[in-house]
Amino acid sequence: MNRARQAPRLRAARDAQQQVWIAFGGEADQLWLRPLRRGFRHCFAALRDEAGWTVVEPLTGRLLVARLAVPMEFDLPGFYARAGLAVLGPFAPGPVRARTLPTLLPFTCVGLCRAVLGAGAPFALTPWGLFRRLVKILKNDRKNVLTTGSA
């Protein structure tokens, strides 16, 4: 299968019923996070649909899923960016990936964000790795949008 064809795309995200933004940031509040790149020690997903915003954030020891009491038009990605987080999106969630065996990777913030993005999510082990791969997808998609419209 061609992974590039499955990747979350901007054009699809603009028309999707659900849109996903991934936010990156964090300080080393846990000792084991200190080796990770500063500013990219944690990531979480914000989803927008016709009813509003939902945040899915894995915290140490629990999973936070919160439906925010803000209107759908609220600029949540802008709010996070003004708070100092790096925010990428929108992405359209991909289809569910069928597996014959369960994944052997531990449950992390990166794994959760990849699961929210769906089958086309790029492989990454750290928030910085996921950020770099998603930036590459966004750059390629913007380039495709610019070149396909001028033909």
C-alpha cells in the first residue's frame, strides 16, 4: 500500500465532518521526559466537529477526554498557539487500520495522536518525531494544492 496516499490531508480536512489538530509542548514534569527535546515532550489532540471541540490528552496515569464548553467557531488552535504550544492541522482522521496482531508499542501521547489521525498517520516514537513528519505532510499537501490549481 502507498503510505503517502493514506496520509492525513489538508484538502480532505477542510471538507471533513471531523477535523483534528495536534498540539505539542510540555516541560519535563516527569523524570523520564527529560531526555526528550525541550518544547516537544508531550502532544495531544483537539478534534472539532459540528457540535464543538473535544480534547483527547493522555496524562500520567489517566486519559483525559473533555468536551469543551466553547462554540465550534472558537479558535482553539490559535488559543494553544498563543499559549506557546506548536499546533499542526487541520487533518482529516483516516480510516481504522485492521490488524491481525495488537501493537507492541506502549501507550504514549504519540501513540494516542497517531490513533486519532487513523491509518495514514506517520510512524513516530517521540513528539518531536511526530511533529517533523506531520510538518512534512503539511508542506507536501500545500505544494500539491498550489500546483494542481494552476494546471
